[in-house]
Amino acid sequence: MGLKLCLYDWDGTIADNEYALSEAVSEICAQYGLIISGDEVFLKYSGYGSEEKFKLIAQSLNKTLEPKHISEM
């Protein structure tokens, strides 16, 4: 019986895309008036899920996001 399927965990194992994701988060935040650099997103919010990350960024900037905006982000 030969190999039928092989799975790779690329994200964070073979390829580390966290910094690129942080830059994208920074750009998305800017569209909603949340000005934060990709570096700051990377240093402070790596490891959080997307919704939690956006909520925490808004809180750190003393801003409020509507739930519909969070789901759009």
C-alpha cells in the first residue's frame, strides 16, 4: 500500500507568514481609522485570532468597532 495523502502544516512550520499577515492587518485597520504599523501588529498581536486581534487593536487605540465591522475585517 503506497502513500495516499501527505499533509503539511505550512503556516508557521515550513513558511512563516506572520509578518506578512501583520502588514495586511495594518492596512485593513487603516481602512477603519485604526492607524497601527505592521511592526506593532507583529510585536503585540501575533498569535491572536483575527477577530480578537482587531478588537484588541481598537481597544489599544481607544476606539470602538461595530461587530459588523469586525466581521467585515
